[in-house]
Amino acid sequence: MFTTYGIIVLVLFLAPLFFNIFVSLKNYQNRSQPIPEHLSDIYPESRYQKWLKYFMTNFKFELLKQLLNAVLILILLFAGVFSWIYTHIALLTQNPDLQVLFFVGVYFFLSFISETIYGYYQTFKIEDKFGFNTTSKKTFWLDRFKGLILSIVFGGGLLYLVSVLFSHLNSIFYLITFFVLSFILVFVNLIYVKWIVPIFNKITPLEDGELKNAIMDFSKKVGYEIGKIGILDASKRSTKLNAYFSGFGKTKQIVLYDTLIQKMSIEEIVAVLAHEVGHYHHKDIITGMMRSLVILAGYLGLLYVTLNIQGFYTAFGFDNSFLGFGLILFMVLLSPLEILLGFLLNYISRKREYLADAYSAKHYKPEAMISALKLLAKNNFSNLTPHPLYVKLMYSHPSTGDRIIALEKFLS
């Protein structure tokens, strides 16, 4: 196992793992920093102490989860488990496409079991302990079952299609696969709220009333056609607040969590909605989609390299290259690239969030957006003193403090 290529895989897997742990430790140590003055009214002392316990509990749990996942991957790779699985699958079927499907399916099932255990503990031990969880055990298991069925049907179908394309298209496999996956990426974005979300949640149209009138008044003011506004029954799983924008053109829709409706004032809700409209105004969904397609092309290039270096396969007990193992190895080798990509993409994302905040402040009320951000931080137990390096690498949104500082410039 410890050939040159085996050592390369080991280093490329462990180096990002240790780096991520190092950055998380820096963030953990930063919890003792004093809360900035402009954020001092978010947490009363008793709630701040509760946040500290929540933060420390989550840090320890995430660290344990990372280490256990790493141990599982290392055992599968270096104890010859992957090659053992392939040998037994090859006895079941000689069809190369079914071999790929079953091989990746076994790995997915192992991951599914571990993620279910982690998810159960996170939901019913940690989130429940700190008052966030509203998920019943029935809902939890239904969610897992639905997710499993969707993964088998759509994930399995897509994997089988990719394997067939790989078997028959040779040199143009990567080009055709790029177009197929690009189509799926765009299509899923278009149907996400209409077809996928309702499998797990109920979305109801915003009813006529004071809130809808305030939203329509804002819409007329900025000359924006709001389209659909849906209320998601997020409260059946958690007390946390959120809102998001999905789709484009005729499929565009703003989704507000019912928890957000329940806890925010009308002005705060309109400010949050104005932020989402800001994303649409700046074409963030379209540009985000284009970035995803560029990344997809890069990933397929890396997959090409992974599939064509024979040493990666012999190092782990395979006689020849095998698409099923190549896909899993590809995900392992992505780790260093994901750190670099995360740094760049999160930087771009934070810039877009600042622009959306600015749009809300310019076209509505900056004080309402500031108030909404403070309420979000308070209810979602946001970290008010994250380490700057952690923010750069992990945060797709600026920290609450940085967003409020930027918004305060609009108050004058």
C-alpha cells in the first residue's frame, strides 16, 4: 500500500485534514476574545455563556467527526478494503457499469450510516440540549429515508449514466459528461423549490396582509417584480431563522422560514427580503451558476488525471484502473484543491453579500437590516468573535460584526 502513489494520496489527504483542524483550533481559541462594542447588545450575559457552551460542544463534536471519518477512509484505503469489495462485486457481475454502481453504492451506504449516526446525535443531543431542535424522531427518520431513496434513484441513475458514457465514449467522455452535468445543474436550480423542497417541507404562499403590503410597496419602489414568496415550515425541525432566493426568470422565488416570520418585525423582514432582491439585482444566481460550471470543468480535468495514472490503482490493490474507485479517490484528492477553492469562492461570496446588504440599505432601511442581522445572530447562536483566518477560509458570508460595520456607513 505504501508505494510512492500511496504516500502521495496519504499526504494529500492528511495535510488538508490537519490544516483544517489547525484553523478550527485557532477559531476555538478566539472564543475568549471580548465581544466588539457594536455587538454588545446581541447576547445578554446568561445567553452569551450558553453560546460559549454551544460553541465548545459543536467544536468538539465536529473535531471528533472529522477524525472518525478520516480513520474510516484510511482503513478503506490502506487496509485493502476497497480492493476486497471490488473482488467480491466482480464475482457477482461482469457488467462494468453495474460494478461501478455497486462499488460506489457500498461506499455511499457506509457514509450514509455514519452521517445518520452523526445527524442523530447532532439533532437530539446537541441541538435539543440548547433549545434549537423541534424535529420529531419520526420526521428525522422520514427525512433520512426520503434522502436515501432520492440518492439511490437520482444519484444511482446519474452514476450509471456516467459509467455508460465512460465505457462507450472514450476521448469525448469528459466533454459529453460536462454538458450532461451542466444541464442537470441548471435544471435542478430551476426545479429546486417547486419539486425538491416539497418532498421534505411544505411551502405556502404568503397571505395577504400588512407584511405582504409592505413587501409589495418595496417592490414597486425599486421596480422589481417579486414573483412568488413562499413560507417554509422550518419550525417543524428547528428554531433557527433563514431566507433564500432560488431560480431565475419565471421560476424565481423568495423563500422565508416561518421562524423568521414569527420572530422578526415587518421592517426587519422587508430588509432581509431586500437583501435577497439585491442578490437578484446583481445577478448573483447567474454568476454563481457560471462559476459552478467552470469548477465542474476543472473537476472533470482532475478526474481525467486520476483515472489515467495507473499507479493510483496498483497502490491500493487493483490490477487495472477502475472508474468506481477512481471516483472515490478523486474525492479524496480534491481535499487540497477544496481549501484553495474555498478561500477564493468564499471571498467572492462575501463580496456579493456586502453588495446585497448595501442594496438593502440603499433602497430600504439600513437600521432595519442591522436589527435583522442582530436578531439572526442572537437566535442562531452566531459566533461574534470568529478568527480572521477561519472567516477567510470557511465563511461564505461576512461575520455579523463586519456586516454591521459596513451597514452603519449608510446610517448617516
